[in-house]
Amino acid sequence: MLRSLILRIDRHLWTKGFKAQEIRTVARNQILLTLGAILAAAALGWKFQWLFWFALCAGLALWNFYSLAQFIQHLILRTFTRDMVLGMLLRFYGRLGVTGVTMAGLIVWLDVSPFVLIAGFSTVVATTLVWGLSRLAGHKVKEA
């Protein structure tokens, strides 16, 4: 079941323009981690409310990473224009604004612990770190 889910996510990412294998792998792993957080929040959120906020921030991190990675791949594969730079800046600052307002609202109005929110956002860093370490472990080391 997990294997078919991985294949479906990879196929979806490929059709959405994720042509680079490395970026597609990190995006797929982040999607799986976010889905796991959402399932954990659905199953145990009644007892551990922080799981909801962790899953929400993991979803926000996924959204930011997905959008940025998709746009950068489109930017690299096309010719450079001023409109592309303007589009990139508007999308970047738009996502930053939505993310910032969401974070501020969660902290100020709902009194959510900032540590839980940071942990949710750190899932992208953790996913990328695991991907990098697995690539490093796969390379043979030659000594001089």
C-alpha cells in the first residue's frame, strides 16, 4: 500500500513539473511526513491537541516548499524575463505573508506554543537533512 502511494505521489509530482529526481524525492517525503502528521492528529488529537498545530505547520511548510520548488524548476527550464522575477517576488512574499499571519494568529489568539509551530515547520529541514544524509551514505568514500 505504501509503495503504491509513493508511486502515485511521484507520478503526480512529475506531472506538476518536478522533473529533478532529488527535488521530487524531498517533496514526496515531505508529503508523506505531512500525511503521517495529519493521520496522527486525527487519531490522537483529542488527547494531544499539539498534534493538530504540528500537522498544520507541517502542511504550511509543505505548501511553502512545494510552491517554491515548483517555481524554481520552472524558472530554470525557461528563458529569463522580468515578469518571472516579478512573479517570483509576488508569490514568495504572498506565501510569507500568509504564513506569518497564520503563525501570529496561532500564537497570539489561540495561545499555541511556538515550539510546536517551529517543530512543524522544521519538518522540511528534517526531510532535507535525511535525504542528504542518505545520499552521503550511498557514496563510496575514497581515502588518499
